[in-house]
Amino acid sequence: MPRSNHNDPLLLAGKILALLTQGALAVAGAALAIVLPFLIVMQDRIDLEIRAEHAGAVDPLPVAPIVAVILLALAAVALLFLFFGKLRQIIATVGEGDPFIPDNADRLNAMAWMMVGVYLLGIAMAVVGASVSDWANQLESAHLTFAVDFDASSILTIVILFILARVFRHGAAMREDLEGTV
């Protein structure tokens, strides 16, 4: 019979951090969703004001790449929001004392794929954002850079999540086999 861990301080901290992170991601997503139509509708006025402030010495506002970066960022925020939702579900099963279930293996596998998506979206944002940074660097007060870096910790996290998914799937299968023999 599973043993409940509802009073475990680490699980409580994990629940709180995952929930706070989801809240911050919701705010970030809302901000991006608000900025996007504003930028599209007001692009001519924004461009005129920037060009007037810099005596026309800058290229026109690169709206399409900025919109693309915002859309990519919105997709990454959505994936991360879902990632932390899956984490909260896993934490809940640990708190109930029954984490080795097929659903958690599926959740971990989904979380790994979500992180693959976030990593690829980050690369796409850096590639598309390079033109935005070239434009922004025409402004004397701006020093914007987008870079594509190999991030070993992200790759390692993804691999660990895929491995943990297999561990949980194997643990759930072993438990089912054991329950079938008793």
C-alpha cells in the first residue's frame, strides 16, 4: 500500500515553486500576447518616433522579425507552462505515495519533448533575432544580442528526462508484475 508524503517539506517546496513558476509564465505569456497586437497596430507610429528621435539615421523597424521572435517566445512560454503543470502532477503522485505509475512515465516523456521544443525555439529565436539585434545596435543606447550557443546543461536535462521516463515506465511495469504474482 502506498505511503502518503503530504507533509514532506521538499514536496511542498516543489509544489509552491512549480505553481509560482507557472504564475510567472502566465504573466509573461499575457505580456507577450498584449505586446504582439500593439506592435502590429502601432508599427508605423513606433517606427516614426524612433526615426525622429535618431534623425532618420536608423533603418525602418523590422516588424516581421520582432513579431516572429515574440511568437516563438510565446510558444516557448506555453511549453514551459505545460512542463511545470506536468511536474506538479508528478509531485502530487509522489505526495500520495504512488509515483511509479505509467502516467508519470508519460508525463516525463512529454516533459522531455517539451524541453526539446523549448531548446529548438531558443535556437530559432536567436537566428531570427539576429536581424533585430543588428537593427537595435544602430541605436546608440542599445546593445542587443541574440546568439546561438550549445547549452550542454539543456541537452543533459533532456536526456535525464527521457531516462527518467524509462525508469518510471520500468518501475510501473515491475510493480504491475509484482502485484500480479501476489
